[in-house]
Amino acid sequence: MDSTNASEINKIAANLLEFAGKIGEYRENNFDKISDKENESLKTMQTSILDYADELYTQSAIKVADEIQDSLKNINNLVEDINKTYTDLKGIQNAIDIATSIVNVGVSIISQNPGSIAKSFSNLVSVCNK
């Protein structure tokens, strides 16, 4: 059942439960018509089918846990990728900010405004220290 998913296993188990229920109904509706040996045989069969259904539900729960583990691993990998991308984007944004500050220094120098030149250099130092 390795290729079967938890939902499919649950459907099989539900079908087994329904079948076991039908056997129980048959036993109840025909109690007076069947022999004690037949009743015992049907009871044993019903119990076995219920046990199989329980086992399938257990396997389904294990399968769900495995699927959750796989999903969690995928989510963790995605978070790592997002964090790396965010770090890369911060680096790119920092490079853009530095380039913009350098351009502002150039514009300030061209304007020959000492206050603007000092402010643009101060901004450049501030951006480089981020």
C-alpha cells in the first residue's frame, strides 16, 4: 500500500466497516434462521473484517503523519529559500541605496552647495554602515 494515500486507505476501511455492518445486520435479521455454528462463523468473519478496518485506519494515520512530515520538510525548505531571497533582496536594495547616495553626492558636488555636499556625504556614510 505504499502508493496508496491516506484518503484511499480510509475509503477502503470505511467499505470494510460497512460490509461488517451488513454481516451484523444479516446475523440479527436471520438469527432464528441460521444455526449457532453459522452465526458463530459469521461473527468470526465480522470480527476479522472489523480488525482489518481498524488496521487500515491505523495505517492511514501513519500515512497522514508521514505526509505531514514531508509537507513540513517542504515548508522548511521554502522558508529557507524565502529567507535567502530576502537576504539577497536586502543586499540588492543596499547596493541600490549606495548607488543612489553616490549619485546624490555627485549632484551635490555639481551644484557646488557646501551644505548639500556635506549632507549627501553624511547620507552615503549612513547607507554604507547599514
